[in-house]
Amino acid sequence: MSRRTELIFLVLVDALATFVANGLWYRARFEWGWFAEPVYVPDQTMLLPMLGLLSLFWLVVFTFFGLYRERYAASRFDELVTIVKVVSVGILALFFLLFIELLDAYSARSNVVFYWAAVIVCVSVGRILVRSIQKMLILRGKGLHRALIVGWGDVLDALHEEVARYPEAGLDIVGGVRLRRDSEMPASDDNGHHRVEDLPRLIDELHVQDVLIALGPNDGEHLMEVLRLCDGKPVTLKLVPDFYSIIGGMARTEHMYGLPLIEVLPEPMQAWEQSLKRLIDLVVSFLVVVIGLPVWIFLALVIRLTSSGPAIYRQRRIGQKGREFTMYKFRTMREDAEAETGPVWATEDDPRYTAVGRWLRKTRLDEVPQFFNVLRGDMSLVGPRPERPFFVEKLAREIPLYSRRHRVKPGITGWAQVKWKYDTSLEDVQQKVKYDLFYIENMSLRRDLQILFRTIYTALRGSGH
């Protein structure tokens, strides 16, 4: 089934499963008398709304902990273990926060254990049903992941046959990229194999979802080239296990129904951290926009009165997964700043700054309108700074793994911004990319808070770049 169908089906099945579990708990608690006499008996007219709210609570918990992330051809046992963990956390939150007075008696603890088991069993049964249907469809050739193979000519055919031995993995090989050791090679050979430079185009044209890489232990340079070409594309990268020693901590080993593969560049943050990061983004941005609204209106008026042009500057930037979006800032330069030069980087003492704009830059108040970008979901509070398409195209050709910055949402501030100065040369950009990649490899809420506090400190000192 398609990803959209799978998501809808999972949500509906989980909603039904939690509703059934809530109903079983209600009957055991208030009708069957399995536990101590309840202090409070809900009104029958409130029964369905109460059970519905509990089901909604579980759907929110499942979303928060990433149970609706794609788990294509993943182990059902691993999913059941995850369900047990997530339901356990949800039960603790529900009962310790809302019904903590019930935990004094043994019967109340039994009540909690019964509800915990009911939710786990009902949700697990529903999930097994969904995954079994998915597996049945996969074995019938429905909803397969389109995969591309990259490797030396003598292993492509062998890997194709190896993948074909595991139909449960749900991989449909739609093409191959044959590496050759000679510099001159045709665009493709008689078997439909292409050269490595064709990877980005093939991924787009063939709608590839997985790239399988089969290289030798001494092919680090070729692996980095493949990673560079695929970075920023909506694909997962999986290696044949022989190559594990080179990619080190950048990988995660998995088995797809017996087919051993190593996933390269997995999700940088756990699901619950990503959910909490987005929640913090929404809350902080909303508070900044609403509480400071009179100040932002005043700044906009000052900008309009002291220089010609609009108060808000709009510019196209590249965001997560290479998508373009419009970024907003308070205008800090004269209106025709790039009329003669075209796109250029700003410098610390740039003569194009207006008098107010220079102060806005130092205090970083020019970034305030980007909180609207955060509310819209284009940006986050913390992440690599988004760049203009002109520079992205140029830098991606000159800096290895530059496009990896697009695996996460860009940010109002970032590790590179608190650690480095203005971009005045390619060397500066390369140094900032190193900081950005370090941030992506070490993303965490703790790191985000560290960056936010350092940004606030820089803004208060008026030493921003």
C-alpha cells in the first residue's frame, strides 16, 4: 500500500484498538467489579466522549514517539517492543499525572496494570493485522520500494540476484549504476547500467526510494562520491555489510526479512526529540510574535521612515529536502543592495547597511520575522542557516556533502552561527559547513538549548554578525 494509505489505515486501526481497550477497562472498572469500588462513576452520557478523548490521547502519544514513521518491511517484533515501551510511558503520564490518588491501594495498581495490558494487546493485534496485509501485498508485487543498485560491474548482477531471493524485503530493482575504473565510459551500457554522475537524475526520473551500494573495502573515495550525489534526495541509502568499517558511526545495521543491509545517514534525532523540538518551536515562536508584537510594529515603522523600501525583506531560500521557501527578515540594507553586483555575501562592515539595519544585525533583531517561518514549518529555531538557490548550486559542486545540510530544517540560529563569523570567502563557508555537519551528527535537545542560550547572550551583547 502507498505511504498515505498506510498512514490513514494505521491511524484508524490504532484509534479503534485504543477505543476497544478503553471500553474493556471501563467495563472491568465500573461494571464487572474486578477492582475496588470506584470513588467516582462517570455519567453514562459522558462515556463515549471520555473513551474518545482517551483514544485521542493515545494517538497523540504514538505520534510524539514516532509510531507513524515509515517502517517499510521492518521487523514486526521490533515494532511490538516499541509499542510496549511507548504504552508504558503513556500509562505513567496518564495515571501519575491525572489519577495519582488512585495508586495508594493494591487494587488501583491492578487497575493500572490491566489498562496497560489492554492497550498493548489491542494495539499490537491491530498493528500485526496491518503489517500482515502489507506483507501479503508485497509478496504479490504491490507497493514495492523502487531501488537502484550502485557498484562495480562484476557485482551488480550478483546483488540483483541476491535481492531477488528475498521478496519479503519488498525491493523492486529499477536500474543500476555501474562503476568502471577507466575515465572514459558511455552514458549507459547494453544492460541499462548508468554512470555515477547520473545518480541524481535517475533518482528523480525513476522515483527511486532506496539506493543499494555494493563497493569494496578500499573504495572510500567512491562511497563519498555516491553519498554526495545522493545527499539531499528523498532516498534511503543502504550498504552491503562488507563496507561497514568505513562509514563507522554514520550507519545503522538492519535485516529486511533476512537480507542484511546497513542504512547510511539514518534519522539524526529520535522521534520523541523531534516532536518535542517542534513543540518548542511552536510555543517559543508564538510567544515571541505575540508578546513582542508592539515592538515589532515599531521596528517596522522605524525601518520604513529611515530608508526607502519595505520593512520586511523577502528572499527565496533552500530548506529541508531541497524545497524552496520564502524567508522573511527585517530589511537591513538599502533597497537596491544587489542591483549592480547580483547575489553576494554580506560582510561585517558592509556599506550597503542602513543605519538602523546595522544595529538590527548586531542585536539579531532582523531575524524576528523568521518566527513566522518557524510557525509555518519552513524553519526551526535551531538548525543550519538556509542559503539562496544561487549559492546552494555553487557550493554543492565545490564542498563535499554540502547538501547534507538539507536533511534537517534550517534554523534561525545554528551551531555555525555561534561558532563562526561572516561568510566572506569559500573558506569561511567550508568552515561553517563543518559546524553544520557536526550539529546534524550530534542533534539533541540539549545541543539546541545550548545554541539558543548562546544566541541570546550574543544578541544581548550586541556582538552578532
